[in-house]
Amino acid sequence: MKLNRTFSLTTLSVITLALMSGCGSRSNSSNTDDYAAGAPELAAVQMRLTGDETTEAVATDEDSIDPTTVASDELAVVTDDAGALGTPDLNGAREAIRDLNQALRNGLKSVVALVRTTEPTYKLGDLRMWGPVTRGATEFRFFMRKPGPHRFQWRLDARPAGVALAYSRVAAGEIVVGLRARRGTGFAGFDLSTLSSVDPQVTAQGQILAGFAHGPLGTTVAFGLKNFTRDAAVEPIDALVQEVHLVNDVNRLRLAYRGNVEGTATSAEELVLARVRHTVGVGGRSDMLVTEGDVPTGHAWVVSQCWDKALGQTYRIVRDCPLDGATCTEISATGDPLACDANLRLPELPPIDPSQSMPDAQDPNTDVAPPAAIPDVAGDTTSAS
């Protein structure tokens, strides 16, 4: 389903002035006017591999707009393997997932706090506003529009609390809701650099642009990372990452991150491009292209590893491959390739370019891609677009 990515929040400036002058009206009607069905929450856009709450920072009920919702297939799958120690290669991937999920949580937890059990503070036509509300050192407000059946557009603003400064947009998006509330087809953008400038608790920088689709056979999320880093002290990255989560608890990810790869000479972080596959209760495999850090210029380490359902290593091989196409040299090998699950014995390597897309033959959804930029939802006092 194609979405129109150009929209505006009508009369936003007028509403803001009315609220500041005390002329805004507080609604006494129920929050069941369907707007909560289109509000963004972490479970709709998160990534997951084993689905462990601790190591991957996947969504819990605390991240849900509806506090009565029982954990669904979009929330953490509690299994014996999820909390296991894991191998270094697997844990590196899970840390990258945790960094991304936590950055998304930082952009969405204020939406949950505003919408979860609170009525809008202002209504005008198809526009709703929640807040302003102060969390820590930051003041937030949240806007939603419903321009058509099942279609919602939203924006989260923030500014330092107690300071008469203009609000800054920190996140915005759109969804066409499907069979379940807050699930469907849509896109979103998160400006972490702006968020961290008004919220001292946020350390991530850059932008995360997300496209997503929830279908009967599974969920697809695709992220465009722009100058993204978990912390200002870590070199940022531009990349496309993706997850396909199938209803039979198969997770297929394409990742790009910086981390110290097992077997390299020092603690310097390498650039890791990884294809990671995991089936809950069965095990998984990662195939990584590793450059920079301790890997010589003009070379890539090709690292493949399998693990069992307890996340214990069953096979790992490391090759040093010149990028000019010359013959690879084996550095190390442990275990038996036949110990990999029968469906995971063939490698699937990602592109060497982190910004190049990697189609997935098992993706049950189509045309899922991140937007080119954070949606433009500037207020417009002159038109009713």
C-alpha cells in the first residue's frame, strides 16, 4: 500500500496560541474516539532476534498504549533461549538491536505517557493534542490527525522544561491501521539529535527513518539510519537495516553496526554488516562482512557462525578476503558446518555497501522502505490541507 508522505497539521499555530493564552478547551469525552488506535508505540516498529527484553530492549507492556493489552506476537516472546548468554557474534548483533530499540523507545515513551490513559487537552476538527506535560527536564506535546478512515498522522514536539523556547519536532509519522490497533502500514522518523538537545537523558544522535507493514504472515520493518550512533563518543553510521518477523517465530535481519568482533587484535570497533537468522526454539546463524577497526584496509573478514536453541556456538569460520576479489584465506574454524540447522547451512551475505538494500525472498510484505526524510508536519494557518 502506497502512502502519501506529504501532510500538515492544520491550524497548529492557532491552537498553540490559544493554549498559551488560556483559551483552549479541555475535552471531557472518552478517549475512545479511535485516535489511540493510530498512536505509535515501540512494538509496532521494533527489531528483534531472540526476543529477549534485557539484551534486545524489545517492547514490554510498559511500552503499550493500551495497558490492558496482553503481550502479543509483536511483544517479547518469552522462551528458554531468549535470555541465554549467547556467543560473541550473536551478542554483538543483539547489542546493535538493543541500541536501535532503545533509541526508538526514547522517541516514543513520551507518547505512551501522554496518550495511554489521558484525554486530549484540545480538539479541533480532526486534530487532537495531548499535553504539554513535563517529563524530567523536558516538556512534550503530541498531535494527531485523522484525515480519513483508519488513517492517522502524528507529531511529537519537545522543548526544555521551564524555558520559553519554541518547541522542536522530535518525531513524526503516519499509519493506515489494519486489523489491529496501532498495526498496519506506515512510516515514521525520529530526530535523535534534536531530542538529545532538549532531553539530557538521551545519548543517541542522528536520525532513524522507519517504514513498516504488519500482515497476516508477519511483520516487516525497514530503517534508514542517518548519522546514527548510540552515543556521541561512537563513530556514526549511515545504513539500511531490516527485519522480517514471520508468524512461525522466524526472524530474518539485515544489520549494520560498529562493534568489537571476536578474534580481532584489539578492542577497536569494526564496521559489521550482518545477515542474521534465528528461529525461536531451534537456533540461528549469522554471516558477517567485517571491515575497518583491526581489519586491514582493502580487506574484509567474512565470519559465519551457527548456534543451537540454547544459543551455544556449534560452528564458526573466519576468512580474510581481499576486496579486489582475490582468493580468501582461512583464519580460523571451529565446530562442524553440518551442526547448523538444515535450513541455515548456506551463507547469506549482505551487500558490502551498508546503504544498499537487501531484498528478502521470505518477506511476506511488499514495498516496505523507510521514507527519505522525517515527515514534514509543519503547522499551516492558511489552508485546510
